[in-house]
Amino acid sequence: MITHLRVMGTVYDVEVKPNLAADDGHWGETLQRNHSVRVDPDSDQPTVLVHETIHTIEQALNIEPIDEEHVHAIARGWVCILGDNPDMVVWLVQELFKDDQVTLKEVAAQLLEEAT
């Protein structure tokens, strides 16, 4: 799991919090007051992280919150799309970092290093 998430200029700490779902029935939570995102380790972590990221985007853009059912559907949809289309992931990474003069191999190595 990542430890930080930057969303439109705001850095969120990301932590894995055991038994989070036992507290209130949710697999993840976003705490705006201290810029943190928590994910239960027993959850579908990619979907929960994307779900919570959507909430951080709502906050960053100062838009009305989307209901939880739709946030979950959008998050699940994106995780499925990215998982089913690795070429799209590669292309997105290349496009996002093309002006940084780094290779995809360097980006992948950096991502792997940050993940460990």
C-alpha cells in the first residue's frame, strides 16, 4: 500500500488500519481535517483506495458529495478498467510523465521502491 497520496496539491497520509470496518461498517475513510486516508487491510484495497480518492477529489474541487453507492460504483469501475487494460495504464503513465524526461522503466522502479 502507498503511504502518501497527492490530490490537486494536497498531500494525504495513507494508512492501513485493521478493524476499520468493525468501527463503523466502512472499509475506508477520508479524514479531511488532518488530510489522511485509512484503508482496512481486509478490504479490496485498490477499490477502497480509489473510493477514498474520489472523496478527496470532491473536497479539492469543493463539489457536492456523491452518494456512497455511486462512489463505490465509480471506484470499482476504474479498478476493473485499469486491471483489464494494462496497456492503458502504461500509456497513461507515459503521457503523465513524458515531460519529465524519465523512462517508463524509471517510473516503474520508483513506484516499486515507494511501495516497499
